[in-house]
Amino acid sequence: MAIKEQSLYDPSMMKLYREAKHRGPLEGATFVSDVKNPSCGDHVIFSGIVEGGILTEIKFSGEGSILSQAFAERLCNEIVGKPVEDIMKLSEEDAKRILGLELGLTRQKTIFWVLSVLHAGLKNEKK
């Protein structure tokens, strides 16, 4: 278990958490998804712009664990420029691949929740 904890606080994860390039507001967003996780208190807000079925820009904000915030950044890096149709197909296995760390079941639920926040926003995207 100690190995997993150390990898979560790896310098690269800390850098993602502190220096996320996709953190902040986004003007002109065609979708916003704002969800607070009642079980842990993490809060993630995704806002993005979809043009012609392609996610052209995305930002996130919120508060919470290093895991939820760093994963939101990694997820943004992974999906910008991709078709919404492909993003909506991202699965829990894809979330684990994108994060790149081995996690226990409880922490896996955190990254799956972040992905679900994104999916909820894209489902309600203004066309």
C-alpha cells in the first residue's frame, strides 16, 4: 500500500496539481458540468467548447484531492481536439490508463467520478 501512496504524491502528480494548464475559467463555453462529490467533498467543474463535434477547448476548476485535480488535468490533456463521440466512449479502463498509476478501489472511484462529471457536461452540451 505504501508504494501506491508514494506514486500518488510523485513530483509529476504534484506538478499537475499545482501547475495545471487547463485550470481556470473559460468564456463562451458550450457546456459546463459542476458537481460536488458528497462522499469525499471533491468538487470539479468542467467547461468546454465543442465545434463541429470536436472538443476544441476545455478548462476545469474546483477543489479537492490531488488525485481528482491532477486527473482532471490529465483528462483535459488527453481529450482536447478529439471528437465528442470518442470522448463519450472513454471507460473506466481508459481512465486508469490516462492516470497512469495503480490505485486501490476507493481511489479508482474518484477518477471514475471525475470522468462521469465530464460525460455529464458533454451530454448537456448546447448545440
